[in-house]
Amino acid sequence: MAQRLLEDLTRLASLLTTWAQNFKTNTASSFSRLRAKDYIRLIMVIGGYMLIVRPLLQKLGEKKQASEHERVDKETKEEAALMTANDLRRGSSRPIPIPGVDSDTDEEVDNTADWGKKARVRQRKIIRQKLEEHEQALKEHDSDKEIDQFLVD
């Protein structure tokens, strides 16, 4: 099995070497036999490609790339728009922008019909109140009232 694999690789290497040698020989001989007329023809073909075909191919590529970018953008927007009720209940991993809220101040309350704005302000007030209670409890815990009973006058 290994012997056969070695023979196949040897044949493949010799075949590739032959192809490379033929390409080198044929290319060198074809350029050595060119006349002035053939050089002009070659320059016209290369110039035609550079002036006509290449810009058309680039425009085609740009259109294809732009349509691909638009498709990807559309898919990502649709993906972002798809939120289930469970995502809203438990909170998804990506942040949800709340329209109409630029800051978290309590002065946002007005009489407009923005859904959820009053609830957000109410929630902020509750959180601030809980934080103040927690800070007050920490202050009382650290105070000297506990030590006063053990001190002798």
C-alpha cells in the first residue's frame, strides 16, 4: 500500500515537472518568434482589456458586492427586529434602546401618551429609594451606637 502511494506521488511529481518545463519552453519560444506586427497585436489586446473589459468587470463586481451588502444589512435588521415575548420578559443579551429616553432623570414625566415612560421613571424612583435605604442601613451599622453600650462613663 505504501509502495503504491510512493509510486503515485513520484508519477505526479514527474508530471508536474514536465508541465512546468513545457510551459517555460513554449512561453520563451513564442515570445522569441514575435515580429513587430505581433507585438502591436499583443499591445492592442492588453490595452483593450485594460480600457474596456476591466472597468466593466469592476462595475459588475461593485454592483454584486453592493447587493450582497444590502442583503446582509437587511438580514441583520430583520434579525434585530425579531424579539420574542420571552426576550422582553427576561431581558435579552443585547441592549434594547428605549425610544424617547435620552437621560434617566425624574423630570421626564409629562402628559404625553408615551407608553412606559411613567413606569420607567417610577422604577428609577424605587431604585433610588432602595439605594438610599441601603446606604442608611450601612451608616447605622457602622455607627458607634453598638459600641456605646459597652463604654463606661
